[in-house]
Amino acid sequence: MRVLALGSCRVHDPLISAQQQGEIECLNGQFRPRPPLYLHDVREAVQFVRLVRGEIAMPKRMRCFAFDGGLRLRRSMKAPLDQAESLVIEICTDKHYEARGWTLNVNEIHARLVVGGGAVAEEWWKAVDRQQRPSEALIRSVEEALRRRWQRLWRVDDGERLVLRELTLRYLSAAEIADGLARLQTLIARPILVVPHVAVRLPDGSLLAERLRHVEKTIEAARKVGLPVLDPRTFIERDGQASVLDNAGTDFHHYAAAYLPIVGRDFVKALKAR
């Protein structure tokens, strides 16, 4: 079975493990030589498919914010979309970062505009996260901090200036996530397995509320469009958070290396059941 993953390391790594066990062929390797393409929200996945197929063209100044490492399209990248027999789509957040109608990658925004910018860049980032418009004075302070940090190796170009001033964050509703999943169904026309982020427990035993809301919203959206879901809570409930997640369960974002084959087998089982 040829499988393509659109999501983060939580779907890429288990599927690579399943490939190493001879259970599937994971097509994401065909995107080399670039690093894995990590996608986060459903609109980012839709945008990626349309960009690869040449249906839309992203402005050059915005491309550095498209994916980890920036947008570098090659004609051969269309092949995995055409060859895939099944897709695993991870919707790992309902946070949607956008500027000028383009969905931007949260990791790339942070890497390019926050890392190295010091306290003023963190203040800008927190303002965006509060869904506020940063002041022009704050934005100019971020630009100056980045110039000082990178000196001649970095300059503020039109893309950075635009994103610093126009980036917005909002939370997608279950209906909007469902609409994105429906668009992916139409674009790809192959069986799709939906995977939300992992619902985790805090040291006091309570569930991380923001994560749980996202998981439940994603499941609701998938059900609206009739797509199957593999909820990673199954792993936590069956095998315990300390075994499933890295650093004895304290890393809320990554599976333990020893647990990846188990996740991979469960992905394959769910795909075959579909």
C-alpha cells in the first residue's frame, strides 16, 4: 500500500517505521532532497496540494514562510500525490496563521522572525497570539533587533516586513476544518485517514484543556464529512502516557522512539480497515 502523509513528525515518523517493517511504501521520501514537509492546519494542507499541482502560485516574497525551510517546488513533487493509494492527514492544530490570504507555517514564522529577535520579538509574537495588532513602533523594534542579531547575514525584505505587519491568528471552527477536509477529499479523491494531535494529561492528572478542545473539534469535523479518525488517545489509554510520549510522557509533542513502530502498525491497521 502506497501511503502519503500530510502532517507533522507524529505521522511521518510512524509511517517511516511501518515502511521499514515492510508494511507500506511511504511516498514522502520522494520529496527529497528537501527535509520533511511538516504541515499543521487543514488549510495549510489544502494550500500545499494546490501549490504542488500548479493551481495557485504563491508570491515570491511569501514563499519563505510557506513550510519548514521555505517553498521550493519541483515538478516531480506532483508524483506522490498521484501515486498515493491512501493518505494520512494530521490536523495538529486549529490555530490558523495567515497574511494576505496565504496560510503560513508557524514553525517558519517563529524561526525567521522570533528566534534571535530577543524580548521585542517575543512581545510581537505574544501580541499576534493574543489576536492583537502589534504597534508599528514594536514592529520597527523587531526589525532593528533582527538586523543587529544577524548583521550582514540577514536583512529585512518585503516578505518579512509584510508578515510582521499583517500576520493574523484565529482559531478555525469545526465547520471550517470540515470544509478543509472536504476540499482535500475533492482534490485528492483517495481514502483519507484523519489524525488529530495527542490529548495529554498534566502532572496533576487533568487533561490539557486547549489540546482536548482541538482534538474534539477535529473529530467532529471528520465525522461531518464522513472520514475515519485515528485518535491518539487510544495509545495513551491503552499503553500509558509514560510509554507513548518521549521523556517518560512529559514531552507533549513527540512519540517515544521505541513507541513509533506501535503507532505505525496502528496507522496501517486503520488504513486497511478503511
